[in-house]
Amino acid sequence: MAAASAAAGSLTSSSNKLPCRFFRSPRGLGFADSIASHDFHALSASHDLHARSASHDIHARSASHDIHAFSASHDLHARSASHDIHARSASHDIHAFSASHDIHAVSASRPQFLFRSISKPSSMSRRRVISAAAKKSVGDLSPAELKGKKVFVRADLNVPLDDAQNITDDTRIRAAVPTIKHLIQNGAKVILSSHLGRPKGVTPKYSLAPLVPRLTELIGIQVVKADDCIGPEVEKLVAALPDGGVLLLENVRFYKEEEKNDPAFAEKLASLADLYVNDAFGTAHRAHASTEGVTKFLKPSVAGFLLQKELDYLDGAVSNPKRPFAAIVGGSKVSSKIGVIESLLEKCDILLLGGGMIFTFYKAQGLSVGSSLVEEDKLDLATTLLAKAKAKGVSLLLPTDVVIADKFAPDANSKIVPSTAIPDGWMGLDIGPDSVKTFNDALETTKTVIWNGPMGVFEFDKFAVGTEAVAKKLAELSGKGVTTIIGGGDSVAAVEKVGVADVMSHISTGGGASLELLEGKILPGVDALDEAVAVVVLRSRL
Ligand SMILES: Nc1ncnc2c1ncn2[C@@H]1O[C@H](COP(=O)(O)OP(=O)(O)OP(=O)(O)O)[C@@H](O)[C@H]1O
Ligand SMILES: O=C(O)[C@H](O)COP(=O)(O)O
């Protein structure tokens, strides 16, 4: 089916019947959602162009506006004379031409990216290749480099389990599958490794065994499980692994040497394999034996598809955003978000604050906050952050009204008050309806939004309204082509609760890792990987 968004204006099709194969937009914004059975040709003279095709080629051309093109399984040809191109193809070539602007091209599984920026020398400095392309990818390895090879894949399969050892959220398992499937389809022997929880020594409740049925189901072949992650028994299982087989090692954290990044332990892990793929974004901020140490003993050491995608959005799209760029930061305490706020203040145009941290800002401004959560030792910091935002010209918005409660409980009495009128004995547990409206109006103007941290105590239904409103607004904006990035942790849980996870541009699988990346820190698990070699062809004129 082919669809044009409400904002698409004068989109026309060469045929009145769907599916369409040709869109021309002389004026309006072109947004085509899904072309099921024909190649997609999109032309826009003066507006942004968003093209998405599940199963056919995309040819996108815009004279003076941005192009966002995604093709799941076919080639992608994008040409923009004077604006940015964001091109992504899961499994095929990308040919991107921009005369004078940035190209962000990510092909998940082709041997190499084809970047052609046909620039005048004066505009060359504007051409940049985002960081996702800076590390060698599993997709850069040829079939010959994978066939019959033993590949050590570090994934983050640290999923929540209930008391009966049932997986309560399989997101991280599903996110690990594309890399594993790619490897087995190329005849590699996959040695899959992960941690689960924070065990002190061998602890049965932290075994990876409960993950085997779900992994087997998602990958489509029986996953073999080892009872250890190193040693002679594991070596035997590796030796018996057929091409295209998957062996899941036991929790690497059963050895204290893992978190100590012990070189001898890393060497033992590495000795099982011929090459290394790190797809464990959620653990990339840890310099552990299986995330960093092994790279000293295995070459090549490359990034998996999930790791690449996380970097693409949380680093690439945030460092070089389409503007206006808004950041929404919430959560409980300002102390845990200082680094993120400071880093985002350098990059964003609009900063919306919510959650428990706002009361420290109110108090710093001399307002009464009742018994709301306040970090007394961070009042000066809050004042400094407000001044920094002003100095940088960032529009920092604090909620204008709050939902207050007479106790911290799901059945508390509640009312809505202006943020200047919080009575003694009451605590703020959510942002109010005026704030939601102000935030929505501010977000309406944006082209990129990143969200980290809930607006209130969303675990209690009564105080989940503000958080859910943000989730819904971001879903709506995603439909209009805004890049929406959910930075991990509780905001992801909120987006999932509202049922809009699928429409967001990117939902991070990392908590701590996404925070550290947003703070601008280098992630050791990424840093240790081999550099990519991108093909960049420059010519002097179109
Ligand atoms: N007004 C408030 N008062 C007290 N707690 C609040 C308030 N608003 C939000 N919270 C709590 O903040 C918690 C989330 O804060 P946290 O700093 O962990 O956010 P997060 O970014 O989602 O975390 P992470 O990504 O590390 O998981 C939630 O449990 C929520 O109940
Ligand atoms: O859940 C996470 O954030 C990752 O799996 C990392 O876990 P850790 O904080 O125990 O290192």
C-alpha cells in the first residue's frame, strides 16, 4: 500500500490505483510510507522527502531539500542538490549524491558504503560521514571471510526474568537477531556470549539457559547451550558446531575476571574463535573481557548491526541533528543527568525538563516545592545550568504546572496546581496539562527530538499522564518525518506501555550506555573495534 501523510500536500501518482510507482511533488512535502510491489521514484522540488520501501528500489531526488530514504531490502539511490541525505538500507547498496551538504549513509550488511559527495571545494568541509560508519561492520566482511569461521559474538542478552525464569521483555534478544542471522546465513559458526545480571560467582538464577527457547524460536535453528564460557567442554562444543550453527556460552560474569577485564581470561574467550563481533550496545560502556579485552586477541573485531544503529542515532543524529533539535530530559534526580544536560545544551535548540529533577530547579529559583524531591546540594548547579542555557541561546522550558499528591502512592489524593503554588505537605509527581500543551507546541516545530527520562512517576497510573503525553506526541511527530530517539531506560518502558515503540525512529537498548554516549563519553566496547574504510569519491562539479 502507498500512503501520503496529511502534510504531503499535492502528492500525485502516475496511476490512480495503489500501489503507486511514481510520486512527483512540485511543492509539497513528499512522504511515502510503504510501496509494497513497485520501485519507488520520488521527486520533490522544494520540500523534504521521506521515502520508505520494504521490498523495492528507491530513487529519490530533491532539488533543494532533505532526503530521508529507507529501504529494507533493495538498492537506494538518493540525490539532493543542496541538502542533507539520510539513507539507510538493511541489505543493499546505497548511492548517495549531495552537491553541498552532509550525507549520512548506513547500509547494514553490504561490503562497503558508497558515498559520493559531489561538492564544490568551498563546501567540502560540510561533508561528513557519521560515526556509525567509522567502525568496521559485520556487513563489511565478505562471505568468504565468514564461511566456516568461528565468530565470537558479544550480545547484551541481559533481559528481565520473573521468579519462574520467564522472560518478561525480550527486546534485547530480538535486537541481537539480525547480526546472528546474517552470520549463520553466511555459513559462520556463531559463538554467542552475554552477561545476565550482576552475579557474584556461579549463580544458577543468572544462567542464560532460560533464553535458549526464545533465541531458538527467533533465529530459526536450535541453539546449543554450553554450561561454561571457557574450558575443554566448551572447546568440544565449538569443535562440533556446524557451519551456520549457534552455541550460546554461559554467563561470562560467572567469572570475576570478566568485569576485571583480565587479559588471560580474555585470551581464553578469544581462543574459541577466529574473529569478533560486538553487538552488545547495552554493555559497550563497560571495559570488560568480553567487550574490550578480546579485541586484543581477535582480528578483525567489528561492530554488529545493532551497535551500529545505536551509534548512528545516539551519536550521529544527536551530534549532527536536523534542526530545530529538542531534547527532553526527565527522571528522578538532576545529579544523575548533569552530564547529559550539559552535553545536550551544547547541541540542542530546545531543552524541556520534567520528572523529579524540576523541583531542584524551582527551589533554586526561590519557589516553594512542598515535600517534592529536591537535591539541596544541587541548587547551585541548577542555577548554573539555567544560566548556561540562556548564554547558549537554548530555549529551556520548565513545566508551568504540576500534578501534586498528598503521599507517594498510587492511590494518593492529587490535584493540579501552578508550579509557583505547591502547598506544604504536597509533592509534585507529574507535569500538568498546561505544561503538556506548552511542551507539545515547542515540539511541533522540531525536526529531531531525543527523550531520556520520564516526566513523572509513570509507574503509578495517576501520575503517568505527562509521560504518556510526551510518548504520544513523539509518535505523532515520527509520522511527520521528525527523527525521534528514545534514549533508553524508563522512557523506553513508557513508550512501550503506550504502544508506540514501533513508530519511533530509534529506541535504544542501552540504559547506562546510552546515557554515557549522550554525555559525549567514549564507550570502550566501541573504541576497541577496528576502523572502517569508507569509499569516498569527490568530484569538483555535478
Ligand atoms: N516527580 C517525581 N518525583 C519522584 N520520582 C520521580 C518523579 N518523576 C519521575 N520520577 C521517577 O524517576 C524514575 C526514573 O528516573 P531515572 O533517573 O532512573 O530515569 P531514566 O533516565 O529513565 O533512567 P535509566 O535510563 O537510567 O533507566 C522513575 O522511577 C520515576 O518514578
Ligand atoms: O542492563 C544494562 O544496562 C546492561 O546490560 C549493563 O549491565 P550492568 O550495568 O550490570 O553492567
